[in-house]
Amino acid sequence: MPKEIAMNETHSMNSARCLLSSALVLIAYVAVAADWRPVNAGQDEVVFVDYESVHHDAGAIKATVLRNYGVTQYLGDWYPHKSKLIVYRFDCDNSSLGIEQWAFHSDNFGGGRTLWADHVKGDSYMRNAADAEDRALVGTVCSISAATHAAG
């Protein structure tokens, strides 16, 4: 094998190892850096809230939520993702929630490539927690907020 080809293969292998190591560190950081607590588990989705992210901001409560999927999800025909990290705004008095920021990821636990990340410009649209999953999320976050507010 010519020396130039061998060097390119070695460089490619080192690059692949470096990328893999970086991806594993990122996944470990996302999974470990937060205090993820399960809120609801369905057949194809598990919802977690980062306990440490729950805080008061401008008269509302905000929290970071991880939605982890067992099968790849799509937004229409776009953004094939296995997880979403979402910053929600909660109104506990009215049992409502709204999305402020989001990031769709190609792998579980916020790992892999970030496929789409954005934020709401202006006020987030608040909707009533109509289904069991949203009611569980609002109930969990509002309970965490009340407990930390009473303790603090």
C-alpha cells in the first residue's frame, strides 16, 4: 500500500475516533449535567424535566424538558429526530404551558446532530394542558416550583 494512502486512512480513522469521542462526551454531558426526572412514559415517548432548571421568570415558571422517542419522529416530512430539548413557560394558576425554545436532535437524550433549534420571538403562545401528558408535565413542574419556592 502506498505511504500516502496509508497516511490518509490513518488520518480518517483518527478523525472518526475524535468525532465519536466528541459525540459521546456531548451525550454524557447532556444526560449527566442536568437532574432529569421522568414525568410521563408512553409507548414511544418518555418525558423528563430537569429539576434544576425550574425557576420563576417574569411572573411565570420556566423549565427545560427532554422528550425522548423510541422511534424516529418527524415534523411533517422534515427534521427526523429521536429527542427534543424544550424550554417551556408554565402558568400554574391556569394549567397552561407554552414553548419558548427548542432543539431537535438526531439521537436520544439530546445527542447526535442538532437538526433544528430556535426560539419564540416575543411572548410564547400559551395553551391549556388538554391531554394527560401535558397535565402531568404542568403538575410536575408546578409541584417542583412550589416545593423549591417554599424551601427557598
